Amino acid sequence: MQTTREIRQTFLDFFQQKAHQIVPSAPIVVKNDPTLMFTNAGMNQFKDLFLGLKTPSFRRIADTQKCLRVSGKHNDLEEVGHDTYHHTMFEMLGNWSIGEYYKAEAIEWAWELLTAHYGIDPARMYATVFGGDEAEGLPADEEAVAFWRRYLPEDHILYCGKKDNFWEMGDTGPCGPCSEIHVDLRSDEARALSPGSALVNQGTPEVIEIWNLVFIQFNRRADSSLEDLPEKHVDTGMGFERLCMVLQGKHSTYDTDLFDPARTYLEAKTRIRYADAPHMQQVAMRVVMDHIRAIVFTIGDGQLPSNTGAGYVIRRILRRASRYAFSYLGLHTPFLHELVPVLAQVYKGVFTEVGAQEAFIARIILEEEKGFLSKLEKGSQMFDAWLSEHRGAARIDGQFAFKLYDTFGFPIDLTRLMAQERGLEVDMAAFETLLQEQKTRSREATEVNTGDWIVVHPSPDLPRFVGYDTLAMQTRIRQYRTIRRQNKAEYHIVLEETPFYAESGGQTGDRGLLRSSLESIRVLDTKKENELIVHTVDRLPQEADGEWHAEVDAQTRHRTSQNHSATHLVHAALRQVLGSHVEQRGSLVSESVLRFDFSHFARVSDEELTQVEAIVNERIAADIPLTEYREMPIAAARAMGAMALFGEKYGEQVRVIVFDSAFSVELCGGTHVPRTSQIRLFKFVSEGSVAAGVRRIEAYTGEQAAAYLNSQLALVQRLSEKLKQPASLEKALDDLLERNRQLEKELAQLNSEKLAALRETLAGAFETRGELQLLRRIVQVGSTDDLKQLSFDLKRSAEGRALIVLGAVIGGKPQLSVILSDSLAAENRYHAGHLVRELAKPIQGGGGGQPFYATAGGKDPARLQEAVDKIEELL
Ligand code: SER
């Protein structure tokens, strides 16, 4: 049997022999492309090459790419686990031709590899081809059919429609007809009975697609028209997990040796044998085996779980795994993190980022698991509380189920499961309505309508950034467009050459001005969209053609550069003081602040911060000149000691920024001050935690740091004045605090004496109402705690069946408390919660609590007496 490792290697070797350049997988998390969150196909990283926006270094490329299909056009999340061959994260083996070979070679080589090298039986193979589409005005792909006829009999070549055989990356972008290779895995008997051709594209796990050969010849524009590309390309993608399943003679991707280690771990942990487990337990195990890969690879590429964007997608995947394990595998404590070393082993030598960050990734996952499990527990408590308040209810209110889901992250199927266990159902119709409403709201909030570019000066070359050397220049407008975000218009301009730095590597984009002889336009921000440098402007030009003067706001740029250079210095100083485990995890460099996230497991102490600050300020005073290498081979940069960040995509040539080669060497595309002395001053303003094992510092430089220090001094001055300018401010403050503590103690003493006296008086004020001892009073107490204390004390000393209703005005607000003596509570006749809700009506209040004790707060203190007296009526 070929192992999965061998299968992957065979693919890469085969295409290397066909003169392909083997490249590393791009990071799974996509940066700089507003149309895409995660890499969803091997071709993503080559999008600009297909569109002709960038000149290729190689025209034949092959790789194995980490892909994730959980959002946007390609989304398989809800299926994963329920069937035996879908995945969230998967590897895509691919080969590409950038304007070189086309259909003949793509088909020939696919055939050769699958049959001669992998040994798949040709009789089991089917090819689908694009059957044409009238609405698009596209003919059937007879060319591909002709090539397939060389290898396959007529009845193994199938024409299919646009849905299956016209591949598009997203709503816009490169696309074209495709030809898929399907394999029939059924037994010889089954195949003799019915032809596999009838089962292609029918969702049968036994007749599945393994390889998609896309012939890219169009660009789908935003107005949905197809534009011919200047060159034709090949983009193939083969599902690695499925290929392994075919070659290893399995009927599920999860049965291949790729998943053996994770399955073995789960079986040992749960003592459930996967092969014999009931259906839902198998589903849950597949969910875990699949999801842990998606989680580990995205965190490994620098995306931490969070509440927005890509981070939120990861959080949801992690919770889905955690909840399936919780509900079906009996795993109620964190365990996902234990799978990180298992994966590190599986991908050793292939995706080394997992092994290199094993402890870090595990720590992040553990914290997420803990957080989610505690939410599950809180949700369970709320669920029980709801049940006891709604005794006799036949079903769980949709609104409550939605609240559990929305506020506590409590999955709806778990709520249903728990309801089922108690013989209840959930009002799913109401839940679904609320969920849909929420989805519509959030879709509306994030809706972006991107208009097509209006091209003023077409050019095959990408716009050039010249802003390392100049802040002002003459240039021309290459293209512009309008996009609408939540119906607000945003205007974009691309220049032929630009001095504006586009936001990246944590540094914010430049601002400034564009001027022609006729008009002047403000640049509000600059961002990258793939390789394009896009200027967001306050309005579109009336006359775009002609010469434009582009000028960056020099002060903003200077302050940002001060902060960026200081970020490098602080990075180096942190490593000196805390140790070389400190690695950059994120950064923000703007004109007003620098923020730096890094791996470190403890709080950075004040002494450590002082040391780091001192080193940075010493390096500033040393007036170190900037050394910039604009284009250095990446190997040489590493040899100089520059560290690459995980999840960043670096080219062959990199830019290296050095401030003293023995101190700070970094791969960096940002802007910097020419000498460290221009940073002037460095001052920390905060230190805190962002996630498990990730700390964040914020600091100021230059004028901002000076202003900050001055404001701190002024504060001390003001405080000193308030304390009448004592000789020692610190001692004066300590004295004041001490005196305050004394007073609080005395006050507490007085208060408890007062409460005791009140209790004495009230103990004699019970009145008899039938078989009940009733006490109703407005009392004067200082806090709700006192009111509670008094209620409980009175209950304790009360005899027989007693009911105590107290009212008080606390902080201007009316408060009520109802408490039952133990013997009365035991009868279950009165419910304090129900009583207090009725009593609170006159004071326009609400509240609740347990059957024996409940409280309510209200708005109208003038009617408190009425509220307290209402008890007579209720009884
Ligand atoms: N882009 C195509 C796909 O994802 C082939 O690589 O299926």
C-alpha cells in the first residue's frame, strides 16, 4: 500500500520531472484580498498571474496547498463529519500552467500520473467536460472531449452543465470550463450490474471526483460579464485526502493512514472503537479528526480565534468540534489541544509550521476549549433555571433558545438534545425566525458592492511603490472605481506610480493629497488589494486623464516611521530581556501608537518593562543609522538572523531592515526613520494579555511620548495641589487611604449596630393574618446587601409560618424583598418570586428569585408604601 506521504511525494516528483517549479503552500489565511478570507483553492496565490497583473517567475508550477472551505462560495462546513469524505481543511495537489501548456498536456499528464504511477484501473475512470451554456453564450468543450477520446471510451466521457464544469474562484475573478476526473470505487459485481456513469456527480460516496482540471480563459467581472484573458492557463486541483482513499482502497477519507494517529488518540481517550461505534459517535469522531486540522493550521498561520472575521470562523469550527465531542463522545473536559503534537508528527517535514509552534498552538486551543466549556456550563444552569421557572411548559420558548445561542454561544442542537432528555421540544420555528433576522441584519451590515474599475491608462505592469525614496511626485491615474459599503459610497484610485504606503505588515496606510491642474483630491487611506495599491479618496476626479501630483502627508508618515523603527527596537529588546521565545504575533504601527503582540507566557513585570524601555532609549540615543537591503535572497536574509513570521508569504527576494546587525535584523516592508535618534523618546503606556500566551504592549514615541510624560507630570501636580502640596505626595496619599480604611471600619460597626436595633424592633412587629405571621414595613438601610441581611435575620428569628415583606429606598430607587420562613416555604403554597413581581407593579419594577426569597427593584419611590401594602390584598 502507498502511504499518504509517498502519494504526496509521487505527485510533486512527477510534476518536477515535467519541468514544474515546486513551491511552498501559501498561508491558509488570506491577507490583502477583500474577496477572500481563507485560501479555498490552490490557485488563489496565482490569481494575479492568471489575470495578467503580475509577471510570473515560473510558467509551470506545482504544489500541495492547505485549503479551507468554510465560508463564501465554497462552504462545506455543515456536511463535514456527517458523510465520510468532506473536509473543512484539506490539501489540494495542483499543477499550473501560466500561459504555457493547455488542455492536451493537462489531460495527458493527469492520465499518465493516475494510471501509470498511481496504478488506478482505467476502467474505473470517468471524465466530465463542460457541455456549454446558452445564457453565457459558451459552447461545449469539444477540444477536451477530443483529448479524452485518446484514453477513454465514449461512454466514460460525460457532458455536464455549468454548475459542475465551469469553475469560478468567487463572484469575480479568473474562471473557465473544467474537466473533472471521477473514480468508481464499487465492487466488480456492482459495477457489472450498473454503469458508473449514471452515478457521476450524484453525491454517491463510491463514485467520486478526485481531480479537477480547469482551463482558465476568462475573468468574471463584477457586472457578471465574462472578459477574455490575454493568455490561457491551466489550474488543476486534486483532493489529496480523496486520492489517498482511492489508492489505499478505502471507502472513507477518514480511514486512510493520514487520520490513523488522530483516530487512535480518540479511541484511547473515549474507549470507543470507531469502526463499531453507533452512527452519531462516528460522526462526532470525524468532526473532531477533521476540525482539529483546520484549527491547528489556521492558528499556525497566525490567525488567533476571536469574535470577528477569520478569527470568528476558527472559533466556530473549534466550538463545533468541542460540542460534538461533548454531546456524543462524553468528553466534557478540554482535549482538542492534546491533538496538536499528534498533527505535528503527521505533517513533519511537510508543513513544518505545526511542529515549530506546537506548544503555542496547543496553549491557544486549550484556552479556547476552557472558555467554551464554561459557557456550556453556564448555559446549562440557565437552562435549568428556565425550566424551574416555567414548570409545566410543554416546550422551550424560541426566544430563550435564541438567547442561549446568541449570548452564551450555546448551540441549538445541544439545547434540543437537553430538551429531549426532559421530554420537551424547542419552538424551532420561533428560533429560526430570530436566527434569520439576525443573519439578515449582519449581512446588511457587511454588504459590500464592488463596482468595476474604470481604466484610464491600461498597462500590463503593476503600479510601482516609490515611497521609500520620495514623498511627492508626478504620476497618472491608472484606474478608479466606486464601491458601496452598507450603501455608503467609497472611492478608490490606483496610480501608475505612487509614493503612498499601502497598509501592510501592521503599518497603517499613508494619507495625503492628489492634485491636477484642475482639482485636488484628499487621500484618506491606502490599502493593498492583492498587488494593487488602492487609494481611498474623498471623491472621484472630474477629469482623471492628465498629470497628477501625488503628495504624502509628511508629518503622519514621519510619526508612523518613528513608531515602526521603535517597534523593531522593542522587539529586539524584549528578546534580550525576556528570552528568545519572544516571537512577534501581530503589530499595529500608526502615527499615534505602536502596538506589539508577542508570545510570552507571563505578565511582563514592571522591572522588565523598565529594562526594555531603557535598552530602547539607549539604542535611540546611540543614533544608529538605518541599513536597508531592498532585495535580498531570502536565504541570505535568514543567514543574517532575520526571522520570518509564520503565516506571512515571502517571495524569493525580501527587504531587510537593520539597526545594528548585532541588535535588530528584520524582514520588513515598512517605512523607517534614517537614524534611530529621530525616534527621540520611547515610552510604554500599557502591557496586557491578548490571548493565552500572547502579551501586548503599547508605546509612544517622539512628541507623543513627551506629551504623554508631561500629562503624567501635570496629573501628579494636580493631585499634589488637591492634597495641599504635601512634602511627600506618596505619604500623604497613604495616610489618606489609611484614614479611609479606619472610617469604613467604624461605619461598618455602626451599621451592624443599627441593623441589630432595627431587627429587634421589627421582630416584635409581626401581625397575625389567619394562620400566617405577616411583617410588612418600609425600612431605612444603606444598601441592598443590608436589606438582604435584615430579611434573612428576621426570617431566622421568626416563629412558625411567617412572611416578611420589606421595602427600602436605596440610592433614590425603591427596592422590595419578600422572604418566607422555612416552615412556610416547605408548604410550597407561596412563591416569593411570583409575589414580588406582583408587589413591584406600583413602583414600575421587576424582579424575581427563588420560591423562598426574591427581590425587585423599581422606578417610582413615591408608591413604595402602596407596593408593600399590596401584600394584604394578595394574601
Ligand atoms: N481551482 C480548481 C478547484 O479548486 C482546480 O484547482 O477545484
